[in-house]
Amino acid sequence: MDIKFTHRLSYKQARLTVLVGFILGTLLSLLQIGIDYASEDASINREIRSLLEISHNPASRIAYNIDAELARELTLGLLRSPAIVSAQLTDNNGNVLASVERQGLQSGYRVLSDFLFGANRQFEDRLYLHHLPTESLGTLRLDVDTFAFGSRFLRRAEVTLLNGFARSLLLTGILVTLFYFMLTKPLVRVIRELSGRDPRSPEPTLLECPTGHEKDEIGVLVKVANQQFENIGTEIQQRRNAENRLTDYLSQLENIVSARTTELKASNARLSQSNQELETARSTALDMAEARSTFLANMSHEIRTPLNGLLGMIALSLDGPLNAEQQQQLSIAHDSGKVLVELLNDILDLSKFDAGQLELEHIPFDLGALIEDTANLLSQNAAPSVELTCLIDPHFPALVLGDPTRVRQIVSNLLSNALKFTRFGRVDVRLSTIGDGVRIEVCDTGIGIPQDAQVKIFRPFTQAGAGITRQFGGTGLGLALTYNLCEAMQGRLTISSEAGFGSQFCADLPLPSHTRALAPGLLRGNVIAITAANSGLAELLKSLLPGWGIDYQQRALDDSMLDLNPDIVITDCPECLFGLRPTCTSLILLVTAYGSFMPSEEASALAPLQQQARPLARNALYQALRRNLQPDLNPPNDLRLESLSPQRRARVLLVEDNPVNQLVAKGMLGKLGCEVSVAGHGGEALDQLEQSDFDLVLMDCNMPVMDGYEASRQIRRSGRWPQLPIVALTANAMSEERERCRAAGMSDYLAKPFRREELAALLDLWIPTTTVP
């Protein structure tokens, strides 16, 4: 392998060495020339001074004798010196005794010489005798041409530089030769051996170290290369062994893949068959789900239709003249029907959860009032010896955001469950804020729930045990529905219970605050509560009355009231009143259980006496205290709205095929002041609309001849009654039914069975009312 001469290491190293040597040699030559220049410059003055010293005595005598001929000979003799171009001798009077001159030498180096030493130099010597040194005899002047000295200096400098260049060239040749034999030639030999080596050779060929280089860098390079060759050879051998093993593995893998491919083909065949079976099962499940939805819709319709007639007729009968026994019997029948409706609603709600069709509202509502209203409605289910109390944080927000219907279901189910299993003691509903949500706690002193039963009571149709079902009844749907509702609201329902020591259900719901708590007006007065210290009434009054500005005290049942004259006495002990009245003339507010009001004869004997039913609501308590403590501050509009009776002058078209439901709806509408016309199907309804004007149409959905959907569509398509409200009456409570009614053009929706209050609210929404005293 040949390497270009200028690329060889020997040339590069020699070039660098010679360059450094040339620069140093040049610098040394220049330094020597500089020293020679200084010496030459000084020698000019020295030689001329020496010449003047030699000519001083002869020139002094010539000037003393004023001998012009000798003076001329002297000046001509001085002119023979190569450097002197002019000589002049004058006496002491300034007379020139002799003056001679000649032309200076001309050369190409003269410019450089004149630059270094100057073109001319003048010298003067005062002439005098040794015995008369103070008396001047004249002057000897010499003009010196420095070129005679400069040319001599330049020749020496030229020789010096040429010698330096010659030494550098000689050194270059010697170094190139030495470096070639010492460095380049051994390296070229190693390179040629490397180039001629076969990399595929199984046995690596080792490099031979050049003679004389065993211990220097070339020898180390050869040793390292040989070591690398050995390592490469070992690695190549290992790779070949690995390739051989890999070839064996590939052969085995091909056999395995072939076997697995056969297995996969069989598995694919089985999977394909399984997929077909799964598709068949999926289709069957969809058909079953559709059948279940159809069944639930039909069940809802078939059950709600007779229930509507049953409950409606009972409600109409309750408004008629009845004796006490008949009133009680019909009330029990009506309550039993409502329980059946609630059971049906729970079943339908569970089916909505399974189908993922439950929709939640997000509107502001008063949760405290909702809980108090729900507890008031359910208080009739409480045992006489059970104290039902609503304990609401005084700082709880006035309004929260959420779904009031579903929250009412949660409270109703938890409270109904607590009242069902509690025969003595207390049932408390507590409401407070927690973080960005609310906490609803229902605590009771009932039978409790064993630890092993707590894990299954949230399952549908499951109770703590078979004995519970036999003793207390129930289907086991309430807690399951409540648990699902809490999860649907992104909340949590927990239980803490021990058998025989009561239960505590805690529902944490993310209901954000919408309006902060409104502070009621402050009252002034003195109130004493006569009740047990651990009663719910005592806890309720202690949390509310001080915040209303009332001076409140709590006394035990057997404490004396002598020398005490409070404004109002609040008690939940009717038996204490007869012993209390002789010693106390204050107004007594008696809090009793539902349906346990004191007879009017006894109440008159204990006057002034007012009675309130448990649970005691915050607003009811506040209004009662304000009316009695500050009667002058009661606004005139605080009259009961029930004293005003709404009288509607409206014509309603009832489209219903069931005779019982016709009687129920017609009776309710008549009591609400409406004039009712009845049609048996949609065709009759269209005929009556052609003949008369109506303010509202109550349209049953499922009818013979023409159903409510088709009748509503034809009414809307005709364009003659664009503002006529059409309200659907349907026993199908499924969510898709509402959308189907709206798609047919109906304005609103009322599910059977409906109560008179629901019908009245519907009329208030769609028909203007006139209120008369």
C-alpha cells in the first residue's frame, strides 16, 4: 500500500521540525546580524576618530606654519581612505588651506546602506599644539561616505543568511531520511501486512514486529493489534457456534410452529363456533331484554290502570259523608294502595338502573324543607312510642343543586326502613354539609342489623333474614334502590349497625350549595322546654332557639315550675300538663305523635294550649313562636292560603276508554271546578273538538279504534288548535314513554295512578285560574 510522499508521517514530522529549526535559525541569524550591525556602526566612528588622531599633529603643524602645499598633501592622503569623500583644512582665521573631495561609490545596496548607517557623516578636529592647548590653530573637517562600511556589513549579512538556509535544507534532508527509515518504513510494513490479511480466515495471522521496534510505539501497536485479532477470532468462533445453535433452534421452532399452527387452526375453528354461539346468546339476550322492557311496560299499564280506578274511587269516597269507622277503613285501603304504587315504582326504577335509562335533574331545591315534608308524610308510620325528629344544621344552605325527586326517594326509603324496624326510642334524620356536598344520616334505636347481614342488604329482594320478612314484611327493594340512586349521583351510602342497638345509614351526596342559609328575624322571649335531656325535642330546641334570639332553658319532667313565668312552655309529655297548669299560666306548646292530639275538651281545660305534631319543622316552630311572642309583627299576608279556594271555569275533554277511570277523572275534575266532556277513543275526541271549544285535553294513550298517539298527531297536523294543551294519561311509567308522547305532539305527561294534588298542579300549569274568597 503506497502513501503519497507529502502524506507520510516522516515528511510531516521532518517538515514541522525543519520549520521550527528554520524559524529559530533565522531568528538567531537576525540576532547575529543585529549585533554585527551595532558593531559596524560603532566601528565607523572609531576608525574615523583614529584617522583624525593620526592626522592631528601633522595638521596642527601645517596650520601653525600656514603651509598650503603640505596641507594639500595631507588632505589628498586622507582622501585615499575609501570612506572619506571630502577633506578640508582651515586656519584659525577661517582661511581654507586645502580642500579636496571626490564622488562616492554607487551600488544597488546603497539605499539599504544609507537607511541603516546614514548617507554621510561629518567629523571635525580642532587643531592646537600640545604646549598651547588653549590656543586654536584651525580645523580639520572630514566628510565620510558610510557605504564603504555598509557594503562590507551587507556582504557579511548575506553570507550569514545563506549559511542558515543551507543548514536548514541539509537538516531537512537528513531528518526526512532518518524519519523515513525509523518511522514510515516500519509503519508501511505493518500496514501492508494488515492489508494482505484475510478477515475470513478461521485462524488469525499475527503481525510481525519490525526489527528494533519491539519496545517503542510501533511494537506496542503491533502487540495491541495482535491481541485484537485474537479477540476477534474468538468472537467469530463464538458467533459461528451461536449460529449453529440458532440453526438448530430454528429447525426445532419450525417444528413447534407447525404443531402450534395445527393447534391454532383447531382453536380457530372452536372459537368460530363459540363466536356463533355467543352471537346467538347475544341475540337471545337482546330479545330477552326487549321482552323484559315490553313486559315491564305491559305490567305497568295493566297494574296501574286498575290501581288508578281503585285509588281514585277511594279518594272520591273519602270526600263524602262517612262515619269514623268508614273513614278509617277507606283510609287504610287508600294507604295500602299507595304502598302498592310505591312497590311498583321501585321495581320500575330498578329496571331503569339495569337498562341505564335513569336520568338525573340538576336544579335548585330546598333540601331541608324536602326532608321535613318527607318525614311529616311518613310520621303516620311511626310507632306511638317512637320520637321522630329532623335535626338540620342551622347553617345549612337554603338551596342546593340536584334532583329533588331522587333525593326524596333516598330519604323516604331510609326513613321508612328506620320507622319499620323501630318500636321504641328515637328515629332521627340529620342533615349537614360535608365538603362540597351534603350528608343525610338516618339513625334509629331499632333492632339493628348483624354484621354478617350488612353485606347483602343492598341487594335487590334481600333482607337481613327470613324472620325479618315474616315479622316486618317488605320486599327488600328500598335499600337496593337507595344504594343505586346514591351511586348514580356519584355519592356513597354506608351503614353502621349492631344487632339490638339500632342502625345508622349515612348518605353522602355531591349536592353543591346554590343559596346560602337565610338568617330568620330575631325573636325576643323566654322559652322553657319540659322534656327528657336525651330527647330529640331537647336537641332540636337547643340548636335552633338560641340562634333566633330566644332565652331557652331545658327542665326535666319532674322539675317544679314555681316562681317561673316563661312566655312559652314547650313539652312532649301530655301527662305533665295537668300537674303543670296550676303552677304556670304561660302558653303551652304540646308536641305529640301523629294522630295523638288531645281531645278538644281536655285542651280547653288546659288553655292557653297549642298542639304540634312530630316531627317539628323549623318553619312551623318559628311561625308559632313569632305569632305568640311578637303578635304585632305578624304581617297581614301571613293568612293561610287554604282560606282561599281556587275556582276554575274551564272545559276539559277527557279521552279515556276505561269506565272506572272515566268516573275517577271526571269526579276529581269536577271537584276542581272543571266542566268535563268524555270521549271513548281518539275518533270521538276529534269529533267533539270539531263541535266545541276546550281548554285542555286529557288523552289516554292506549285505546281501541284510535289511540292517543294517533289522535294527538292528527290534532297537531290539522293546525286548528295549535295552542291547545294535550296531556297524556298513561299507565306506562317507563322513561321512553314520555319521549314517545312528546314526539306525538302532546304537551305534558301524567302517569297513572294520579292523585288529586297532581291533577290540580297540572291544571295550575296549563289552565289559568281565578281565585275567589
